[in-house]
Amino acid sequence: MGINVNLSSRRKNSIDPVLFASKPTDLIAEIEQFRVETLRLERIYDLHRKLGESLDLDSMIEAFSRWLTPTLQHNLVAFRHFNRQNMSTACSCHGPHRQQLVEVAMDLLDCPDKEDCGTIDHLGLNYHIFPLGEKKQDYLLLLHSEFGQVWQEQSKNIKDILNDLQGTIERALVYEDLYEQARRDALTGLDNRRVFQERAKQEMRVSDRYGKPLIMACLDLDHFKAINDQLGHGEGDLVLKRVSEEFANCVRDSDVLARIGGDEFAMILPNTTLTNAQFLMDRICQSIKELGFKAPDSDVLGVSIGLAQWQPDTSLDCWWELADAALYRAKDNGRSRVSL
């Protein structure tokens, strides 16, 4: 019995007191480190979730701004891709102040290497530009009023997630390109039939609501087949591109211009009377003739146009049939002319 008691006592006393004293401290440090890392990963997961809920670039920049707000109060986040004109922004200000900050952001991103910005100093803000991507050609701009220790802590966090953000932005850019390609005619860059139908329905609703006149024009090239057959499809494609440019030069930004297929085009002219539409189409007919495209032993390229004004309670299909019927009357009456 005595031996058992002594052995038990020796086992209890065999624990190194120094080791026993250090373990709680190490454990507390490890727990704290684990807690901090868990919070950081939760924040990153939360950012990915917010970004995953957005498909377009503007929404992603807005989501990143909302995610950043609790830890760093800022006035604006902006992103510009090196080969795109538009800039995506998320701004917490409104009115003239917002416009001022957007203009400052555009100025800074146009020249990311500039060393100072007087307007920023006047507004009492700080700015940082982060290059993104392997070639460092994309830029993320942050305007904020935080200085000192707060900024130092958060700048490291921002830099840590930039690679993740870059990957998400690149996916958004690819999606936007694919979306745009699906809505554009590959040869001419004009809207395609799908977009034309969408925009036509939108303009029909607007016209019905405000009582404004709305015109559809169906356009078909004359003597284009001879160019394709005798000069080849390559030359035909060049003609289609040049004709599309001429059409685009003649219409307003508010008008809808689409290539429907082959050498067929269509337009929607909002807030336009038949008289004004006919005047415009006569000018377009003349412009296409003056291009002077022709195949050997064929007439010069022209365009026949049919016009129809939309009437309330008329479907898009019926409206199209009216304009198309007018187009064929223009063809039957000698081509390169306008028919109502």
C-alpha cells in the first residue's frame, strides 16, 4: 500500500513546474491568434459572398465599398480598366460634392503616377491608388479621410485582399464582354435583332404613356447582292461596315439602329413625326448613293426604306409588318427611295 502511494505522489510531482507555468500563456496567445485569423477569414468570406451576389462591375465595386465601410470610413472607391473608357465608382456623397469627387477620381486615374492633387488637399481627403493585375495596368482608387494608425492597419488588409478582388473583377469584365457580344452584331457593331425588339417595346411604352410619335424604319440595301457575288464576301463585309457607319452618323443617340440580318437594317425614331422621319430617310438614301459602291455592270448601291408610325394598341409584330410592307412598296416603285 505504501509503495502505491509513493508512486502516485511521484507521478504528480514529476510535472515540470516551468512547463506547467508556460502552457496557459502559450495557449492564450494561440487562442487569440486563432480568433483574429478566424475573424479575418470571416471578413474575406463575407466579401466573396457580397461579390458573388453581383454580376456587373459597378455592383461589385459598390459591394466592396459597403464591405470596407465598417473598418474604414471612405468617400469613394473607383476602378478603371486600362483599355476601357468608363470608370466604375461607389461614392458615399451626393449632389455637387459627389460630382466633384467623381471628377477628381477620373483625373487621378487618368494619371495614376501624379504625386499630388490640390483638389484632394482642399477637400481634406487622402487618396491611395492600388495597381491591380500581373501587368499592374488596372487601378483601384480610394478616397478617404483616415490618417495615421487607422489607415496603416487597414491598408495592409486592403492589400491582402486585392488579389482576390482582381480575380473577381476580371470575371466581371469577361461577363460584360460576353453580354455585350450577345447583344451586338459581330460585323458592324450595331445592335442586333434581340436588342432592337427590346428597345422597340420600351419605346412603345414610353410613347403610349406620354403620347409622343414613334416611327419604325425598315431599310434594305439595293444592288448589294451584285457586290457580294462579283467582288466577294470580303468586299461585301467592308461595304456593310461603311454603310453602318453612315447610318450611325445620320441618327441621334436616342434613336435605335440595328442590323437585322444580311443587308437588312431597322431603326426606331422616338418623338419623331412621319414628316420629319421621311426628311431624314431621304437624306440617308442620298448619303448611301454618294458612297459610290457598285459592282461591274450593276447599278450603284442604294437603300430602300419603309416607314410606319406606331399606333396605341398595335403589337410590335403588326407594326413591323406595316413598315416592312412599306419597304417592299419602295422596292417595287424603283428602289433607293422612301415609302410610308
